[in-house]
Amino acid sequence: MIDRDSPVTEDELHAYVDGMLPPDRKRAVEAWLTTHPDAAARVAEWRAQADAVRMRYGAIPEEPVPPRFDIGKLARPRMPWWSLAAATVLAAALGGAIGWWAHGASAPSPTIPDIMTAQALSAHRLYIAEVRHPIEVRAAEQHLMPWLSKRVGTSLRAPDLKQYSLSLLGGRLLPGPLGPAALFMYESPTGERFTFYASRSKAPRTALRYQVGGDSAAMHWVESEFGYVVSGPADRDRLARIAQTVYEQMENPPSRASALPLLSRRGL
């Protein structure tokens, strides 16, 4: 919850995620979020849930409620559409049913990797824009890897991407779909940024998959019940090369020595 003395309200955070704030207030909220990491993480999670809904169902959440579900004059609290939609989709992903979207019920519901990728892309877009606080712990600090590995629950390593002129800035802890997630940020000499996200997935092994989200894109895969996402500018070939390098540098048993195949783009 937001402290009642805070200059930013809960309603404003929802409006920020929905893109409904005026420009001057949007800038003020963004500045406030840079000094309130807990709220920034919550906003990133809300935005990821909204993105997962949009990518999977397109315009369906924007359609009017069918007349048979219209409760008329009954009072009901105002909520952002994506709050209801995201809750429904998350329930479906974990074994529940999709709510009043009756005509969209035949579409496959988002999986945990789908939601994880949406969260990773949302966090990528949020933090690459940060000038002063793009990371939580710098790369030079020795506790970065042990800390994130312990929280995520697997032995992590920050890939070496110098062959792509990308240097590790550091990392941060984020909420993931099934527990904590780690986000590592890399930067080129020109200021271009890429991120590497890791979180528990508990899903079957997958090949590399490409997902576009606005002007950013992601390559994601699942291995040994953990999901990994490499995000950057929407350049499929370049992102695929970087993702393959990341995969090869992870701590692989002999059975994983061969490269993962690259699948075609799959929408959430």
C-alpha cells in the first residue's frame, strides 16, 4: 500500500500503467518511482500482467460486456480493465477458467512462460530508461551473484557479452510468476541496453522463442524448470545471436551441450 502522506496515490499508479496520466504528472510519477523500488516493482508486475492480456487476447478486453452479463444499475467500484483481465488470465494459467470472455474461451490461456516473458519485457522497458537507478546492485559488488542465486533458487551466472560490446552494469531482484526473479542489465558504448531475466518456471523445456513487445523484443526459453529471457531492441537476428550465447554460457550438463533450436515468433 502507498503511504497516505505520499505525493503519489494508488489511483495514479493505476492510471500510469493504463497510460492515462497527463504528461506533467507522468513525469512526476516516474521520478517518484526511481526512489521507491517496491512501488516500481509492483508497477512493473501490473504492467506485465496487462501486457500478457493484450498479447494473448488483443482487442477482446476492450470490447463491451455482452448484454447478458450487464448488471445495469448495480453499483460497482471503478477498476482499470486490465486489473480484472489480468486476474482472470492468471487464474486460467494456474488451472482456473477464463471469466466473461465467453467467445474467447477456445483460445489457449497464457502459460507461466508467457506471463514470465511479459513480466521480463515490462521490467526491461521500465529499467532501461532509468539514468540514475537502472540496477539495484552493481556488477563489481561480490554479493550480486550469490544473493540473486539464493533468492531465485538456482546457480546463476551473468553471461559475458563483450563480443557484442555489452558490459554488465549489475542486477536487481524482481517478483516473478512463481517466486523471485533476477534481472541483469548490460549496456553498449552507445548506451544501448539489453537485459537477462531468470525465474522459476516449472514448465517443460522449450526452444528459443521470439516475442515482440512494442519497440522491444525478447528471446525466451525454459530449461530444468527455470525460465530465461533476453530482452533488447526488436532486431530478431541480433537478439537470437545474443540469446544463443547466453544459453551456451549457462551452467549446462552434457545433455544440454547442443544448441537450442529457434522457433518462429509465438504471440502470447
